[in-house]
Amino acid sequence: MVEIPEGLVEAQLLFNGEAGREFLAGLPARTERFLQEWGLRPAGPVMHGMTALVVPVERADGTVAALKLLLPDEESVGEPLALRVWDGRGCVRLLEHDPGTGTLLLERLDERRPLSGLAERDPRQAVRVVGELLARLTEVPAPAGVRRLGPMVAGMLERTPAALAGIPDARARGLVADCAAALAEVAGEPGDRLLHWDLHYDNVLAGGREPWLAIDPKPLAGDPGFELLPAIRNNFFADQVRWRFDLLTEALGLERERARAWTLGRVLQNVLWDVADARGGVPELDGEQLLVAELVLGRA
């Protein structure tokens, strides 16, 4: 029987409620089902993030792999589709997929060597790795069936006036309004590239066939400029924001003003989530995030 980590239990109950409880209850049986159906043998301690249980396994032919069991949501439902399109180019390779449950069998990477380790020693090289991976991933047009940035942006701009009314601090409110104004300038051209959307350092692992490969995409069809904020904020240092932005825009070949607008749009997205989480109370806005916006705007 698979042992479900306490951290996964807490995350599922917190974010998914009753659906998370049902997912957890069925997880041991689901794990056993796919071990049998796909001819797998457990080959190490289980791992987890906020949304998934990952079981290191060995296939019948002796190759190693990773069995990923999750409760698909709006962000993750397109993962197998994106992984098939990328076909291992810059990202982990998909080996098997069960559409009914969203269960994935993935190429095994080295979870002991995330890019965050390199980032502590050489932050510039870590950002360069992310930029090079994003450049490769966003070369691909998004396939049909992936959620689109255009409708997402329209919804964000529609919710912004009410959100601004709930931010009492004048400085923060003005900064968020400026983010929305910048986003509105590019909203009419949301783009059609296949985006990872969540490429921070811990979503890049050392691989065997390539030095670094991306994992855990939350696929989105849109402008590559919407990809930059995770690598700018990850392992945050204010004095690194500008050069990280410059390095990433150069690696992806982006026009700077559009990339700035999309990065500010990503800040707006996070602020809107913070406001929604406050449920009518005073939202706790992330100060680092607001500082990123000020720095990208050239005000700090």
C-alpha cells in the first residue's frame, strides 16, 4: 500500500475540499491499478508537490520512470497534450497517459538535482537555463484544446475595478492600476505560443539525455512574455530583477515593451488572486511582487 505524504493530504484538503478528500481516498487503489496495468514496480520513496503524488518506478524492461497521480484541474488538464507536442524537447517525456484519471507515466529525471541548487551558486546561469528552455518550449504553436490567454486576460481586466476598490493603500492601488493599464495595451494580441506558465527553478530538473529539462507545465496558449515572472521572482533579490528581465527577454527574443506589459499582467493576475482570497476583507498583497512591478516600470 502506498503511503500518502501528510503534505499532500494538507494541500488537497485545503485547496480542493471534498474533491481532494475523494482523490486521497482513492489514491492507494489508483496507484495499484496503474502499477499493474503498466507493468511497473515501485523503485524508491514516493514524492509529492501540492497537487500530485509521484511514485518512482521501474518498467518491465528495466528502465526507470515516474508515475504521477493527480486530481486534474483547469491548470493541469492540458499537461499530457503539451508534453506530447513538445515530445521531450526541453521538457520531460510523456510515456503513458490515462485520460480517465489524468494519470501520467513520465521519464525519470534526477529529483535530487533541481535547478534551485544551481541558482544558489550561480543565479545568472540559472536564469539563463530557464530562458533557454522557455525559448525552446515557446517555439511551438499551441494545439487546440489548451486554455487560451485571451479570455483569461479579458476576465482579469473585467475584475480589476472591483479589486482596486478593495485595496486601501493608495500606493499599491495605483501600482496595480498601472499593471492593468499596461496589460490592456497588449490584450488585443494575446499570442498563440505553447506556454509552460510555471517555469520556476524547482520545475527544472537535471536529466540524462539533456542537462536540464522542464517538468509540471500548466499549459497555456499565449504570448511568451507571460512566462517571465516566475524566474524573476524565484529566489528573489530586488537587485537582480532588472538583469533577470533583460536576460530572459534576450533569450526569448522578445520586444521589451511587450514583455514588460505581459510581466505586469502576470503581477496583476497574482494580485487578483490575493484579493479574491481576502473574501471582501483587506487583501494581503505580496510586497516582493509589487516591488517587481515598480522595478520593471523603472520606478525603484
